[in-house]
Amino acid sequence: MSKNTRVPGYMQSKAARNTRGIIGDREIRFKCSLQNTILDVLRGRPGWQEVPGPNIQQQNSQQNNKPAAGIKPTVSSQPAGPQQPSAGVPNRIGYQPVPPIQRNSDGDWDFYWCDREWLHQNYDTMFLHEHQKILHFRNHYELTRKNLMVKNLKRLKKQTEREQGKSEGLSFDFHPTTYELPSEYHIFVEEFKRNPGITWIMKPAAKSQGKGIFLFRRLKDITDWKKGEYQPLTDTTREVPETYVVQRYIENPYLIGGRKFDIRIYVLVVSYNPLKVWLYRDGFARFSNTRFSLDSIEDAYVHLTNVSVQKNAPDYDPEKGCKWSTMRLRQYLTAKHGSEAVKKVFKGIDNIITKGLQSVQKIIINDKHCFEMYGYDILLDSDLKPWLIEINASPSLTASGKEDYELKFGLLNDLLNVLDLENRLTGKEKRIGGWDLLWDDGPVLADDGNMECTTNGTSVTTANSFLGCHNDRKRQLREIYTSAQAIKKT
Ligand code: ADP
């Protein structure tokens, strides 16, 4: 199909268009600030048309290429690359800046995969039309900054204990003990002294890709660090001390082939109020390249499983990479521990996903134009207990190999299928491609066919969660599009 043709099944009825904020019978105009898999997906989508040229904020910063006085430049894990202007369309650099309200006029874009910095700088002054969709909620950092995530989880835990009793609070015990530094330094020192000999991990609250992380066991290591970092007042060129979190290090990770790994899971939130959450079936385990040992706590290649760290290891093999699909991991664990034990692990992961989102549900500025695709990082310990390490609002979409590209391409295409700007679906689907609806203002149960017998003989309906299960997304999409078309005709 040519890129400019209309997408079949576009909504024709104005009434229905208004209820779901759907675009009419014309191409969908998109903008994208990244130059990786997402751009390929958007460019390859039938009926979608790229809006050329860099965004206005980039023009401004390119024109006055220096930050305002006193403002610390932020570092993005995935910097916004300049967009490729389409052939024959002049690049807009050098044009006079346009006042913000005009930038998002109907003549501009329908869908914007923007970077977080752009949203922070523009959200408060922009007007969005009914049908426009944009990546990120305004204050997504409430969940994705390491210190705030823990603060919000602790608050919801306390509230749950108050309202439902102490035992309910236990369902929040999935993140390692964490303190914010410097603000909670003294409480941390007390905790440190209560647990002599254990390992702690220090992490900058707002950085990613393993930057600035180190492990320690002696308070002396952190007092040295403290001296280095927290005495900026005599040096006027230094900025305020960076916020860190200090966290109990999980010393007994589950090992495969002697190596540690964590699991990357993709979660899509299309609304915070009511909370509506989709979970993608595919994900991957990221292995460290070097065998695990607690003897070498200074070795990042042993302890940090980030691909950005591991790919610099001297014996890293780019062909083999260091990833397993979540399906392969699930099969491995099932073979070793049996399906009941593995179901418990994945149920624990579902709990982490929903509790994490509920902890910020009342804080996130909900906006029907916004959506967020999170990358959850989960670590299993040797008792198969899942731990939440962190939640990313900009999980890497750059593929590390062919298999990784296929996963991300399918993931992002299906994300657009869920958002359904083309209005080809009914809005009642519980599964769209590889995404399963996990939470829709309450837990979503799998269809009746998935009733399951527990070991004590009782029958329970299972959650609509299929992480690590077979992802026959293309067949499933064919089926739901055919059935949605039939429903719409009647
Ligand atoms: P970043 O945002 O820089 O990636 P993370 O919090 O994800 O920081 O930590 C990086 C890596 O360090 C994780 O992928 C994990 O392998 C390891 N790690 C982080 N926290 C812990 C912890 N508390 N226990 C064990 N390993 C951890």
C-alpha cells in the first residue's frame, strides 16, 4: 500500500470519532525524535506520514546553543536526534520561532514520539487537539527516578497497612531496602551498622545505563565518596550535590551458567485514571558476561547487567550477545523448577507491575493524549523471588541484533495497534498482538478457556497475563481485525 493511501477501516462517523479522539479519513501525521526502531516502525506503517523538520524547541536550542543561567543541562539516555527531513521539504532550522500554541495546531502532527526533555519544556504551554497522542506523561519521573519510585512505593505500602492491615503490606516487599542520599544519610548509617558485612549499591537517582554506580561494604568507602561529592560550597562552579540512592545489594541472584541476569519487561499505560495497563509477552533476560562472585565487588562486568555496560567487556561477543528471550527463560525455569513455581514467579512480577503503577496513580498528571511505555527491570534471587530494580520511561529501542530488532519492531507496531489511531478495533479487546490487557480499573482475568486447577483442587481464573508465553502476534492480529470489521459492519 502506498504511504499516502487511506487506511482501511478508518472511522467515517463523526460521533464515533469524537468519542475516541480518532482522526478522520486521512493519513496520520507523525513526529519522532529518535532514530532507531521506532522511526522504522512509524515510517513503515501504511497510511502514516512523517512531519518533516526538527521541532521548535530544538531549533531554539540550536540557535542559542547555551543553557539558561543556573539551569543544569539534563542528560538523556537517548538523546533526541535531529529528524531526517523528507526529500524536497526544506529543513526548518533558521526559521523564526513560532509561539508555542501555534506549534501544535491541527496542521502539524497527530502522533509524537517525543523525548522526555521536549515534553518537560513544552507540555505546560501546549494545546493538544482531541485526537493527538504523545509519548510520556508530564511527571513520569515520579516512577522512573530511583528515589521517587521508592518513596511512592513506601507511601502506598503504609496506606495499605493502615487501611487493610499489616499482612497486606507484605505484597509491597519487592524492592530492596533503599535510602535517598544525602537526605536520609543518618538513617542509612543506622541501618548499615545493624547489618555489618552486607553489600550495598550506590546509584545516581536520575542516571541510567549503569553510570555512576558502585558497590561497597565499608562505611569508609561512602565517607570518602561523601567528601568527594558533597563539599561543593567552596567551589562555586560545582552544582548542588547529585541525589543518589543507596540500596541493599541482592547478594544471592539466581544464576544461569554461573551468570547473573535481570529481566526487561515492557508495560504500556494508556490511562492513569482509570488505570489501564497492557503487558507485552516478549521481553528478555540480560546476562552479565562474567561469572558471578562476591569477591570482586568493584567489577561492573560481574554485577551490572546493563547491555551498555556488558558490551564493553573485553570478552563480549556481539554475535552471541548477552540476551535470552523471556520465553526461553520461562521454559528454562519451568524445566528446572516446575510450572507451579514458575507461575508464582510471574504472578509476583504482575504484582510488581501493578503496585508500581498504583503507587503513582494519584500523582501522575493524567491526560488522555498521553501514553507511556515503561521498561521494568526485575531481578530474580536464588529463591526465585522477583525484585524490582527500576522502571524506565525511555527503555532502549536500539536493537542489539536481528532477534532484538524483530522483538522491538513487533512490540512498537503492536503498541500502535493498541493506540489504534486508525480506529480499526472495537476498543474491547483483551489482547492486541503481543500486548495483553493486565489491568483495566481492576485486574483483568483471562478468558474462561483459561480456567486453571490449583494443586488443592480448587478452580481459579487466571490473570490475563502471558509474559514469556508464545507470541503468535501476526495470527492474532489477523483474527481480531477480521472480527472487529465484522462487528463494525453489523
Ligand atoms: P541504571 O538505571 O543505571 O541502569 P539500575 O538500577 O538499573 O541502574 O542498575 C543497573 C544494574 O545494576 C541492574 O541492571 C542490576 O544488574 C544491577 N543492580 C542494581 N541494583 C541492584 C541491587 N539492589 N541488587 C543487585 N543488583 C543490582
